Amino acid sequence: MNQKVQRFAWVLAGLLLCHSPSSVAQSNSTSEFNGRWEASGMFGGPWTFELTVAGDAVSGRVMQHGGVVGPAEIYDGKVAGAVVTFKTKYPIISPVVREITFRGVLAGDEIAFERSVEILLNGPDPGILPVDAGVFGTSAVPRFTARRRGPVKAPAVPIGVSDPTRPADVNGRWESLRWNLDVWRFDLKSSGSQLSGTVSMTAGPGRQLLVNSRPMPIYDAVIEGNTVRFKCKSPDNARTIHFTGRVHGDEIAFVRAIEAPPGAPTGFEAVYGAFAPLTFLAKRTASGPAPERAELKELQQAQQKWAARTFTDYEFTAQWRCLCPMPTEPLAYRVRGGTGAVGLNPNLTALTGLPPEAVRPVLERYATMDQMFAYLKDAVARQPYRLKIDYDPTLGYPASVDLQPGGTSVDDDIQIRITRFQILN
């Protein structure tokens, strides 16, 4: 009888241990790492971490809004209780490889991170070590805190794996409209698994001097099922850009990789550059006139209401959420005589590492409602997967914008919120 009691006691103790508060807390803390986390107040910020936990393994991506944007894939990710560790690499392919290690401790809706950088050489030491203060940089802050910003977004239309013996038809012109009204263009010709064509881009307003529109031929091009792969050189011949795309109907969800020797120019924010996102969506342009959308009629009606206003001067606050150089913090604008100006926050300017005269043109690209209407008109014309605009019922200006250019990618999605609108005359 005593042996039975003793055996029961051990079983009961084991059950209690398995369901003890500390064990439950540890299990919960593991799943609580799932989601999108952002750290603000650093160069290139916000820094964004998308974490997905399966058992004790962690996968996901790291990206930022300024400098070399990324995203970069996470690897060697592990969770142990309230501690997460993972690594990523500097997104530019180079003989000098930066491996960045992150260690974070979870506390509620915050992760206290530590980061370290190791320089790895794939070949002879070139004697040039790139330095920057972003999330992938060698001189960035070693400790920071990231806060939960919601779940990891998934594409509305997942792309399945297709039969590699049946190559996709990618004939035609494919375009990607960027936040700054640049257009990345891919003119492709396919026949079975064979692929040829060119990569080019056109400049948005005010960017003509920064963009080389010369078409660059693609090479090492192939189609395998619904996957396309090709390379091209940058117009200055300083970089090699690798493209991998997954085709779904009239959309291609692309991932770029940029190969550059140490010390080579980065190419800034262009299809050939490192300062633009490495993931993007391209859509096949229609061969005939595009069908008229209800959003266009609503936009025209709202624009007519705005044009009928009896004042010229006004101010407002705009907040952007996108994988682009626009800060996520609210920006205050004042419009006088049709010209808009942003109220520069000294702290924001300092984080960019650029003088105010260099920051201002970026932030003032949409400094008036007329500029905002022009952007939305271009977005509607490209037949987005989803576009929801809420207009002010009295004045007609766009108060809320949710733009999803395609169904197979989320990195091109844009949210804009207009608040604190005031008439000044």
C-alpha cells in the first residue's frame, strides 16, 4: 500500500510540475515571440523584426527604413524560455560579409535586444570595411528595445509550387510603381524555359537627375515552372543585381540580391540600388485599355470637391506606413499658396545622418493634397489588388489610404493617415 501511495505521489508531482505556472509561462513566452516588432530612435529606423516560432526554432526577416533596407532572412534562430537568438547577414553580396547576431529577452510586449557584428571574409582581405549605423551596420547601437506592432502579414494569394516542366509564360511588360512614383520596368520574352529581356526604370517627379533610364539586358536567365531567375548589371557597371521571381498570373513577387565589391557605390534608391527594398511586386501591363474601377470615380468626385474649396492655405499631419524612406512618425505639413513645407523634427533629421536640405525633398514629395491626389490617381491606374480610401466628407481630401498593389506580396503595401487638418485662411 505504501508503494502505491508513493507511486501516486510521484505521478501527481510530475503532473503538477508539467502544469506549474513557470512551465506554462515558459511555453507562453515561446509563442509570444511571434509577430512584427519595431525599434525606433536609431539610424535607419524603425528597425523591423518579423519573427515566426515553430517549436524552439525561429525564422523571419530583418529590415529597416533607411540606408540598406533589406529585408534579410533570419537563420540559426532559437527560443529558450524568454530568450530568443538569431542571426542575419548584411544584404549586399560581397567578399566582406557581416554576420549580425541578435539576442533578445522578452518582457510583455517588448524585447530587450543586444546585437553584435562579426566580419567574415570570402576571399582575400580587400582592406575596406563598410561602416554604417543601421540595423546591419558595424557602428550601430549594441542595445535597443523593440516593441510589438502586430502579427506578421501574409500575402492574400499564396503562390504554390508549380510543375518545373511547364514554364510560366512571362511575355510582356511588367511594372512596379514605387512610393516615389518611380516605375521599375521589366520587358521580358519567354519561350519555354528560355528567357530574355531588359530591366529599366523611369523617374518620379524631381528624381530625373538621380535615375538612369537606360535599359539593361538580362543574362543567365531561366524559367523553372513558375520561378524566373536572371541577372543584370547596373548602368554604371558597379553592381550585379540578381532577380528571383515567383509568377502567379499577372503578378511576379520578386526578390533582389545585390552583388558589389567593397567600396562600390550602393546605387541609392533604384531598381539597381541597395537603398530600395529587396522584395517587390511587378504586374503585367494590360495590352488594351484597363477596365474602369469604382475607386477612380470616387477619386475624381473627391478631387472635384477638394478643387471647389474656398481657401488656399492649410496644414495637416501625415503618417506613412510602408517599406520606404518615409518615417513612421507623424509629419506636420503647412501649405501656403499651393506650396507645401514639412516641419522638420531635429531628432528625425539627426537619425538620417543627412543635412536638412537633403532630407526635405524626400519628406515633401507629398506635401500638398494635390500631390497626394496625383499619387493615388497613378496607383488606381495600375489596377491594385486592393485600394481603400476614406475621404473627408466635407472637403474631399483623402483622410485614410490602404493600398495593396498585389495579392502575392505584402512588402509594397502602403498605409497613409491624414489628421489634424486645419484651414489657415
